[in-house]
Amino acid sequence: MSKNRDSNDKNKSKQNYMRYVGVSTQLVAISGFGIWLGIWLDKQIGWTPLFLILCPVLAITGAMYIFIKSFLSDHSDKKT
């Protein structure tokens, strides 16, 4: 019985680990896309630092929202 519980705990731990790896990968990808979009928009419009600053800030804000939402949903599941 103890081996079964240990196995289930390890599987849950791996699932939680993989979930956060996925969310952190999304954070990096969204941030990179924001930087690329800012550079591209600056080249198209000609307003050099505006979009390079604005797009990554908005992208990181959105990515952090996704991360916090995921984190809070994990903790609310554990309480019930």
C-alpha cells in the first residue's frame, strides 16, 4: 500500500513539474514574440523605441496573468 502511495505522489509531482515547465516555456515564448513584434513594428512605422518597449511589456503582463491564473487554479484544486 505504501509503494502505491509513493508512486502516486511521484506521478503528481511530475505532473506539477511539467505543468510549470510548460507555463514557463509559454512565458519565454510570449516575451520573445513581444520583442520581435516590437522590433518589426518599429521598423514599419519608424518610431524606434516605442513599440520595442510597449510590446514586450504587454506580452510579459499577459504571460504573467496566465502564470498566476494557473498557479491559483492549482492551489484552489488542492484545497477542495
